[in-house]
Amino acid sequence: MQADLLDFTGDPGLGAPSDAAVRYRPDHWLLIDGERIAGVLPPEQPPGADWPRHDHRGRLLMPGFIDTHVHSAQLDVIASYGTELLDWLERYTFPAEARHAEPAHAAQAAEAFVSALLANGTTAAVVFPTVHRASADALFGAAHAHGMRLVTGKVMMDRHAPDDLRDDVTQSERDCEALIRRWHGQGRLAYAVTPRFAATSTPEQLAMAGALLKRHDGLYLQTHVAENQAEVAWIARLFPDSRSYLDVYDQHGLLGERSVLAHGIWLDDTDRRRLADTGAQIAHSPSSNLFLGSGLMDWRALHEAGVAVTIASDVGGGTQLSIPRTLADAYKVQALRGEKLSAFKALHAATLGAAQALRLDGEIGRLEPGCMADLCVWDWAHGPVAARRDALARDLHERLFAWMMLADDRALVTTLVAGRTQYKRRNDDSGAMETQDERTQPRAAP
Ligand code: GUN
Ligand code: ZN
């Protein structure tokens, strides 16, 4: 494919835009062989006639985006009015999640969710389904069918949740073990031990989660931490012997280099040092934090402590799956803190930064030979206002920044996963790798 290729070779840092770690290769050829990127050639050196050619000149091609925290069962509660976190869970979210006890509903919802990610240029994600084993099965199955890199696991909740959303330690462990056996390491799937948050798991369940992480290699851990002040106060009452909210997880062996903690707004310096020491990452969810009025995450303090910050839509607390829309919110959250988030830093966090934090940078997040061909191709501008702004941009950062602030799914031309077209904008006949033929048919589940 020929396009304007953009990816990163390192962390661009916060503050004034620096292009030291930015790799911009306009009009270059990206060669794809089967599932993987085979090479990159300059415009004057087109590949041989035996390479299929797809003309995306004048378009922006990036590694597929990585959404490090999102709830597949919460598409149906996006844009629910008038609450903060704890009320929002009770009033809207738990009832929607309860419907996923029904396997047919879970399967239909999982496919709709995965398709929606792909239609936003997101090719990899770390996802909460629901407490029901069938919802995790359905999500793994849907991701596998599309060849996606997906990390998920059944939600664990053995207290402070409605009856139809509670498990118990024994049943939860049995379900986790069965799901790990079936899905962990199958194709591009990995299992995440998923205690929802400290309020909805007993200390016994958190200890069991820690034991699972020790028992199996390569498992992830996903949960929420320090999102909302009422929540933080509740956790302090529930765990009076823990130094902080984060310390609850630390005491149960849940912090490690594959731990993905959503939010991390109300942390202190000791927490941040502990995150850095253990290699755990914060999945920053700016759209959700604004929508639920949770607070403004201190990216600079995390950055200076050496903690990886990645980008998450956190739908349905977040109001869209779109990573460019989420990055625009991230910019505004940092603006309210007096901090500047460059487009370079923001896009790095959604690609290479996330891949590194997930220990997957040999596979995703870069336009590098040997990496999987997980790609998204975008119009530089969609619609007359964006086109006018794009035409006036004087350098790469200005252009990319305008793109990040203005783009949404309408600007997405096509999404490839492992070299196959998994999304193609309708009424756009240029440049698809292939038509929607049998190559996009579901693969059999293991
Ligand atoms: N904390 C515990 N559960 C949730 C959830 O579903 N969404 C968000 N944003 N925070 C949570
Ligand atoms: Zn969440």
C-alpha cells in the first residue's frame, strides 16, 4: 500500500512537540506478506509487479490503535444521563450487564462490539466483558474470528453487586481456569484476571486472583483504581489496613508488568513509585473521566515517575470508541491541568506506547518488518472544515494535531488485521486489500 506512513520509534515526551521519536514516511510503500509487514520502500522504489498495489496516496496510515480499557457489555449504556460512578454502576451498568447471562445476547453483543472497534481503527484491546463465563467466551470467539489481538477475562465480583451479577470464590476460580485452558495463548488471545474493582471482590477473591496470576504464565491483570473520590473513600473503609487503594491490589499480588489499571486519578507519589517499580500501566480514560465527573489525571506526575500511560475509551463511561475522539479529550483534560499533550505523545500512547506497556511491541504498534499488519488508513481531513484546516497546517505536528482534534470514524478508510481487510468504508472503492470475501469469514473457535 502506498500512503503517508506514521509511527514512533520511542516516547516523544510531554510538553512541546518534539519529533525525535517520530517516524514519518510520506508516500512510502508498505509491503504486506500474509499476516505481517514485510518491508517499507521509498516512493521512488515501487515494489515489483508481483506485489498487489493499493493506492492510498494522500492518506495517513498508522498502526492499528490499541484501546487498553473498554467494556464490551456497555455499548448499551453509552450516554446515560446524570450520575457519577457509583450511582452510574447501579442505575445503568449493572442492569445492562445482567442481560449478558443469556449466551445468545452475549454472542450478538460481542460481535457488535468487535465490529465497532474495527470500524474505529482499533485493532487490539484490553476488554471487560461481564461476570458471566459465556460473555468472555463470546468475546474471545468474536475476536478470534477477526484475527484480533485481544486480552480479556470474565469479571470477578463476589460482593456489593446484584445477585444476578455475583460469583463466589470457588465458582469464579473454576470459570477462570476453564477459560484460561480454552483461550489463553490461542492465536492472538490472552487471558486477563479481572476483579472489577476492590469494592466488588472480597479479600479472599483478590487472593485467589493473585494465585491465578502466579499459577499461569503470561496472564494479564485488569481492574479499576482511584477513579472517583467517593469510591476511594469507600475502599478506605473496606480495607482499613491498606495504605491506599492501589495498595489493596499490591497486597494481593496483583501488580506486575502485565497489569492494566484503569483511571489512576487519585494516586499519590508512593502509589506512582509502586506502579513504576512493578511495571504496571495506567489506562487513561479521559472521555469517561469527563463524562462521569471523576477528575483530571496527572499525566506529568505519572510520566516523571516512569509509569506507562496508555489510552482507553472506557466505554460506556466513555462516550465513544473512537481513539482520535478520546485523544482530543485527553488533550483537553491536560489543558485543564495546565499541561500540553502533543499529538505525537498522544498517538504514541495509543500505538507503540501501549504495545510496549502490554509487552507486545514485537507484534503490534509499529510499522516494522516482522510486526503483524494491523493497520488503519485515514483521510487527513473529512469534510470541508477539516479540509480547510488541514490545508493551512504548516508542519507535521500542526497537521497531525488538527487531525487528532477533528477526526472520527468518518475519516477512517480501512482497517486491516493481520493483513486482512476487516473494515472498509462504504462507497469507497479505492485501495482495499480485498473484497469482503471468504478471507473475512469467521475462523473456527479452538
Ligand atoms: N469501576 C468499577 N466498575 C466500573 C465500570 O464499569 N466503569 C468504570 N468507569 N469504572 C468502574
Ligand atoms: Zn472501566
